[in-house]
Amino acid sequence: MSNLKEVTDANFESEVLTSGKTVIVDFWAEWCAPCRAVGPILEQIAGENADKVEIVKLNVDDNPQTAAKYQITSIPAMKVYQGGDVVKTVIGAKPKPALESELAAFLA
């Protein structure tokens, strides 16, 4: 289905918080149509910017601890992590140019 790496409650710290890279986490759920719409766009962005950022997915239904910790109340939600901290949050499905604009500081 997706070429993006799935992260979980169990490996979130090692895959995201202690990663040396800028990591964008796509908080999503199987039943969420906007989430399914934004998935392929994030895959394209990930492929085009693999040297700058890593984009991973976290299913909020399967990983409620992490979703609760980061107060995910609306999906899709994308959070950008650098050095273990959230430095940017993007809520909602957007077309590729709008997402690239929101994430420009991390893709440059």
C-alpha cells in the first residue's frame, strides 16, 4: 500500500525522536479518506527529498499512546521533528504544492 515506513508506539522514540534526520510523521488512520488522499503526495515528497527528510507514517488507531502524547485530535496531521522536538505541525489534507509550501523550510 505505502512505501513509507510505518512507526509504532514501540519504536517511535528510536525511529523519530532520536533520529539524526529531520523526520515528518504522518498521523493517519485506515478509515480516513483525506489521509488516504495525502499518502501518495507524501510518498512523492519523500522520494524527491530523501536526502533532506524522512517521512514515516503512524496509524493512530494502532498506536494510541503516541497519538495521545502529541495531542492528535484531527487527522491527517503531519508533525515535523528535529532533535526530538516538534518544530512544525500541518493539519489536514492539502494538494502537493500547498504541502511543499508548508514544508519548504525542511525541503530546502
